[in-house]
Amino acid sequence: MKSIVKYSITTLMLVLMLSSCTKVSGHGSVTIVLSGSVHGQLDPCG
């Protein structure tokens, strides 16, 4: 069960990062901040 939850969260974060890179807006900047707090070393927009 835990692996399903972890996979769902990872997929959700990936979708949010991709959407923030394709459509830069206020929502995108919030997404980058949220993903940055989870993956501090990664820059989703590269």
C-alpha cells in the first residue's frame, strides 16, 4: 500500500513540474516552490 501512495505522489509531482515548465504563471511558480521543498537539489525547468 505504501508503494502505491509513494508512486502516486511521485507521479503527481512530475505532472506538476511538467505543467509548471510548459505554462509559466503564478500557479507554475507555486509548483516550483513546492517541488523545490521536496527535491531541493533538482531544478524542474532545468
